[in-house]
Amino acid sequence: MFRGSFVVGALVLLFGAAAVLGFGAIFRAKGVAARIDAAAAGILAAAMAAGGLGWAPLGVVPLGAAIGLAFLLFVVRIVYQGPRTAGTAGTGRWSAIYGAAVAALSGWVLLSASSGAGSVSDHPGHQLGIILADIMSAILMLFAATGWLLGTFAMPAESKSHAVPRLKGVREALMAAGLAVALYAIS
């Protein structure tokens, strides 16, 4: 469970903004696959915002079910690609694999936050290997957030690569930064 007011405020702000952008992207999406990705990202961010509010020990089953649903939606996107249409940038297989990995990390954060409500000594996150894995994951998520922002806003005009759509890039950067804060907090 997250106890510091800075940590709780940062988690609610980052995940709440990512949830709003995720649910808002459902209405802007041009294809079914993009709507599924946006819905999964919104559900995942909303569940993590609820966990940041301290509901993880009380609502581990509903929050875990929401994270599991988001994970399954990403897995469906990995397996079934569907017809490719114009305007569905960011809905490919690699985007879904990244979303499934973020959902798995979110599940780990939820599990650690819900089991950490008791004594500090019986918290599984206080074993040295888990602490190091959590901190390394937090650092990797900071790199991911930076990469999403660079891919969104710092693409040169003469580059042959396509820039990430702004709402998706900001949403994923907020989600990655929120996971970095949460992983650091549970370590």
C-alpha cells in the first residue's frame, strides 16, 4: 500500500490523466482495433489509479480482474491482427506486446501493493532480488516514458519514421512514468 502523500498524488495524477486520455481515445479511434487498444489502456490506467488511491488491499479481486481484462485484450490484439486500414497507426503487434508487458507489470504492482498492507517483514517486495528487480524495472519504465515522449514530439521532419500520435504517446508516457513511481514505491 502506498503511504507517502507525494507517491499517492503522483500515482493518481499520472494514472488518472492516462485513464482520461485512454477513454477519450476510444471516441477518436478510427478502427475497431484502435478502440480495443484505447479501451484496454483506459481500463488499465483506471485500475492503477484506484490502486494508487489505496484501494489495492481492499479491492484486489476487482482491480486484478480489470488488469486481467486489459491483459487479455492486448493478447487478443497480439494474436488477431485483423485487416489493416489507413489511420490505424500504433495498433500493430508490437504495440500490443508492449501493452501486455505493461499490464503484467501493473499486475505485479497491484499484487505487491495489496500484500504490503500488513507487516513490513512479510512483504514479498522486501527480498533483495525483488527490490533490485523493482528498481531496475522502474528505471526501464523511465526510459520507456522518455522514449514515448521523444517518439511523439522529437521526430525530425526529414525522418522516414512516422511520429507516434500525440494522444497515444502522451498516454503511454504517463502510464510508464506512473509505473516507474509505483515500482519505486513498492521496492
